[in-house]
Amino acid sequence: MTRITLRDVAERAGVSTAAISQALNDRGSLRPETREHIKSIAAELGYSPNKHAAALRSGRTMSIGFVMDDAADDDAAKRWAFDHTRQLNGLVRASAEHGFTVTVLPASRPDLLEGAQLDGLYLADARAGADVLRAATARGLPVIARDLHVDIGHSLSICTGYGAALRASLDHLANTGAERIALLVDEGDHPRDEIARRDFRAWSTARGLEPLIAEVDAAHRTLARRVREVVDAGADALLAFCEDGPEIYLLLEAMPLVIPRDVQLVALCATDCALNDRLDVTHVCVHPERAAEAVFGSFGALGRPRSGDPLVVDLPWELVRGSTTR
């Protein structure tokens, strides 16, 4: 099938190709009736702009780089590698919808960035990609990071809402009578866990409370022991900010260790909120899967010269109350 070109539309409309471009891009000083006439002819012929040709004219490559950590050699690293893969899958889907491709770069090979033709670089974890980040900064390449502040001129920080969700959960527990709240959090220095520890300490300190934090290993071998420790320390509420969210309660039952009925539980949900609903557990939902689409919602502004703070996009989150203390 022959592709309809800008020239084909111009010949049918009896105007120049420049006029066609102005009409379809809502630019120039064409009369409204002329603009609408041109658009109707373009639609009738089935004309669609050649995004890649336009990209060449604008200097774009229509490709985004994704930095993948290639050093997953323990349980925690393997779990975060799975999280990075979810981010990559979301970015590939969103990129395809916008006519972009995705180039995967290993974090250990910053030298590959020199020959890569990219419009931007997506960092799943800026710590693992520190060397690549330095190379991108040297090139002036726009950088997108999730739940990380990258302080360079062309950057976009996508905030998933973990901090706001944690504070809302703590306020909810306090408002329902909890006086000694313990935080269950994964071991390691993943950005989400660092946010949880930092904001939990700040929330507790502001209320004159000693932060009660229980770190759980990736394989959950320490889960039962950590829960017993915080309950014995007087915790009357648990905020499960681990990757598994409400599954923590099921795991405790299977061990078996059922959380005492007078201990409230609020769980983080980043993947399967339907499980929370079935368990009737009060939970806070974040939506990291929307990070990829946020990239393209701000991509135009990201590519323009800018001074001051980096662009920030806040993703939605919500607190969903169960009908019981669970």
C-alpha cells in the first residue's frame, strides 16, 4: 500500500506543502476555514505524519536508554532486578505507543553510552548506574529517574508517592488509636526502603516517639522473629512496607504466627491491590507502573533548556480502608 505523503495532501487541497504543515500542526496564520479544509482532506486521504522523518528534522532519535543493573548476585539484588524488569516492560509499552524504541544499557558499561543515539536515559536505580549517570551528564543527555533526585539541568524525577503514602498510613493508624507503631521494611538500600526509613523516623521524632523499625531479609527467613521482636517491644500496630505488602499476613499465618487481634496492620501495595481487598486489609496503593507513561507526558519540557530545579512528576496513590482492623 502506497504511503500518503504531505505532497499528496497538498496537491488535493491545491495549496503548498508548507500550508499543509502549518494546518496540521496548528501553526501559521491560515484562515480557520482553510485550516479545517486541509485537515478534512488529510483525514479523507488517511494521511499520518512520518514520526521518524520529523524526528530526523528535529534532531531526535526516537529512542530512550534504560540502565539495567547487571550485578544481581544476592536475594535482595535479584528481587530489585525483577522490579527493574517491570519498569523496563512498562517503558517498552509506553515507548511503543509514542513511536519510540528502548535501548538497554548495562550499568557496568558506561562506555556504551558514547556510541548510543538516545533522546533520554531512564535510570531504574541511580546508585547502580552512577557511572552511566556521570557519562550522561557529560553529554548533556536528559535523565529520567524514579524515586530519585538527579540534580542536573535536563532531568525528570518521577515520585511514586512512597513517602506520602507512608505518612498517610501512619496518620491513619494514629487516628485509630495506635500508640506504638512498628515499621516492617526490607533490608538493603533500595530507594523505596530508604524513603520509608527516613520518613518514618521523621514522623516518629516529631511526635516524641522512638522509631521502631524491623528489617526483613529478602527470603523472609527473619520475618517471624522480627515481628515477635516488635510485638514484644510493645507495638500495637504494624506498617508492612515490604515488597510483599499484604502477603506478609499470609506468610505469618503459614509459619505459623498470627498477628494478635489487638495489633493493627496496614500494608503497602505496589502490584496486586486485589489481594488486599480479598484479605480486607487496610492498605495504601502506589502505582509505579504509571512511571513510564509519565516520561512521555513531560518529555517535551525535558528536552528544552531550563534553569533551576529539575522537573518533578508525582504519581497518584490512595489509602484504602478495610472494614476490620486487618
